[in-house]
Amino acid sequence: MSCMVDVAIVGGGPAGLAAALAAKEAKPEAKVLVIERDKKLGGILRQCIHNGFGLHYFGEELTGPEYAQRFIDRVEKTDIEVWTDTMVLDVSQKREITCVNTELGLQKVEAGAVVLAMGCRERTRGALNIPGTRPAGVYTAGCAQRLVNMEGFMPGKEIVILGSGDIGLIMARRMTWEGAKVKLVAEIMPYSSGLNRNIVQCLVDNDIPLKFNHTVTAVNGRERVESVTVSEVDPATRRPIPGTEETIPCDTLLLSVGLIPENELSLAAGIQMDRVTSGAVVDETRQTSVPGVFACGNVLHVHDLVDNVSAEATLAGAAAARYAIDGPKATEWYAVKAENGVRYTAPQKLSKGASGKAELFFRVGNPVKNAAVEARCGDKVLARRKKNIMTPGEMEKIEIDLAEVQGEVVVTLV
């Protein structure tokens, strides 16, 4: 069977829901469809029961489920169509979506525009090649979060956490509050990849030790994790230093070692990808290299705040609706490049002749203090922003006037 819509959105998490609402607001006559593989809308926020969401977008502090429900309630008041428990198998360059569910069977959706909002996934033990046996008790931090917060199961009682990403930091606190003993958070880098506020609120406030330049070099145990071996690493090579091994008895190892944009559909569609972000290359409207296909949220680049996800998805959803109803606009682009300590930018290109303001999001490669970031077009400084400290764990942004862009834009630390 097949159907036709104006805007099809793949993913019903915070990005997909914000994009759907923005598409409907931009073009009320547009037929909008949200396709979500889970049984309910909300995405990863459903298991994030801690607060701290919504401070920028709603101006108040919400839990993850509360934040998601704000969007779900708004969607339900519109005629936006929602397919849950539906797996998308393919997105073509002609904006044809192949998906399947138990109710409708195999479906073909022909869309005027497509918004990719599939989110991201966690790196697993297999991606790290940690030596040792393969016992029970090794989980990603997000998996443990779902078990505790949604399923009501405790993964273990004596915990070691590898990686200081935000999910790992939050789970260190959560496991402690549930009665477990978190013996150590080990981080291979000389700095944390999580937000500073999470280090303070989750680790410092709960007396949980954090060791930088350390990693897990072995998992020990046959049926169940009995201990892990932790070693100091050389800061330059990140290789374990012989003689620094320490065995820590535990029954559970949680991995918080980075997130990867869920981009199998993007790759299959032949979309140009950014090797640094592992997401699509997009312009200021979040349109990819395939005309009429847009990307936003963590599938584009991993965000630290869901508020930024929603803001970015609003751009993508509105642009997708205009593309579907008004038709494509022939355009060329100027490149946006990251230099001198800036690891990447999003978007990576800007439309020639565009007007209005645009925010360039970026991350630094290493922590820097008392530095400024500039966006330049040739010799012209489009914008400059100074900050006392910038870290890789926190996404930064700088706003420029698109009317001033007359060539390649460079974002650089000065």
C-alpha cells in the first residue's frame, strides 16, 4: 500500500515532534506524518526522569517526560498523523519512505519533503574492544537508565562506570540514590565529555570518585562480572601505562563512552555526511545534500541540551513544509569551515543570497580558557564572542547575519 503526504518525519522524539509542529505552523494546509518505531511518542526523554530540561525553550525546569509531553499534547491538538510501532526500512532520494508495522503491513509513503530525526545511539563494548571475558553485567548507561527508570530493575549493586558522558554521570547519581555503590567513574580523556553542572550535581554532591586519564583494560568474571581492571593511560597516546593496573571488585560495568547519530537511513539515501559529526552536511535550513530531505537533532550532531534540539528541529520542520508546498528554490552555497581549535560546525554550508540571522553551532576540540571565537568571511569579522572557558562537552554557538555572507565562512578560535 502507499500514501502521499506533504511532510514525512522519521522519528517521534523531541526533534521529530518539534519539526512536525513547526511544519504545521509554517504551512497549516500541509499534510504532516510522524513515523516512530517505538510504541509511544517521546523518544529517549521518556526514560530521563531527572529534571533540568526546558530551561531555555520553556523558561522552566522540567523532567524529560514532562518536556516530551508538552510537545505530545500540542501534536494531539492538530491533525498531524502519527504512526507508532512503525519501522522505517528505507528513505530514497525521491523522498519515498518504505516502512512496516503490524497494523498496516508494508507501506510506501511518498513525501513532498522528509525530515530525518532518528536521534542517536550509544557506543557498546564491541566498539571499544575491551579485553576480557563476556559475563553478564556489562550495560550501556542508557540501557541501565531504561531498566531502572522504566522497567523497575536494578542492573547491579556495585558499579564501575567507564566514561563521563552526561548519561553516565546522571546514572552514577541515580544508581547511588537507588542504593547501589558507585566505586569509580573512569574517563580516558584528561577532561569530562559531560556538562560541568552534571559533574558537580551527580559526582561531587554524592562523593563519587572520578579519575581522568584512566580506562578499563579488562572485564573479569565468567558468568557475572566479578571485577574490572582499570589502568592509567598516557595522555598523549591514550594507551594504558604498564604497571598502573588496579583491580576493582564490582558486579556491573556501565559504559558511557559516546553517542553516534543513527544514520543508516541517511547513508542508504546517499546523503553527504560529515566525518567529524557522523551526521549529514546541511545548510542553515537543515536541508541535506538530497533536495527536500532535512535532518535535525541528534541524528545531525549530538547535542548537550534538548532545548537546542527543539530549536533546530523547528528550523528544519518549517523549511520542509515550505519546500513541500512552495517548491524547491534553486540555490548555491558557501562553505562553513572549522579551524584553529574548533572541531566542527553545524550547519556546514550557507545558502547564497539568504537573509536574516543564522546560528552556527560548534564544539571545541580541547578545553580552552579566556578565548574568543570568530566567524569570518574573508577579512570581514561577521561575529565575535568571548568566553571564559569552552569545553568539548558543551556545544557553543555564534550568531551571524546571512546578508553579510559573500563567501566562505570560517569559524575559529582567536
